[in-house]
Amino acid sequence: MVKSRSSSERKNLVDKYLTELSLLAKQLCPEGRVEATTESFEDEDGHVRIYPPAGMREEEIADIEGKVADRCIDILVEEGVFICAAVYD
């Protein structure tokens, strides 16, 4: 069960996980561009957008997207922080 947090604690937690996911994306795709934002739509807390370099194979893109998505799910289940991540080619 996710505990109740003040708005500043929640903001710090969102920032922490946006940073973590951005670093993970950069580790998986060093030549890519990564954007993290606290834009929220409905119940989302933030977004991580990954832009791989041109010519990256579909299998590599799918691998990056899967690994980042798995971590997003872990964060949602463990902390109740809903961050969406996607790879844009």
C-alpha cells in the first residue's frame, strides 16, 4: 500500500523517478535524446520521451522501450508514481 505524502514530498519523489528513468534511458541509448517532464494528463505524474538516433533497429528500440516500461511499472506499484515513457522514432 502506498503511503500518503505531502505535495512537496510527492514532487520530490516524482523528480527522483524522472531522473532515474532518464538516466536509465540514456544508459540504454547513449546516442539518443531524452526529455523528462512533469507534464500531467489525467492521473499521470510525468513523462520520459526517448528519441533514438536515426537508423536504430526496431529490435533495439523495442528492447529500450520494454526495459524503461518495466521500471515505470515497478515505480507505479511500489510508490504510486505514474510516469509514462515512450520511444519516438
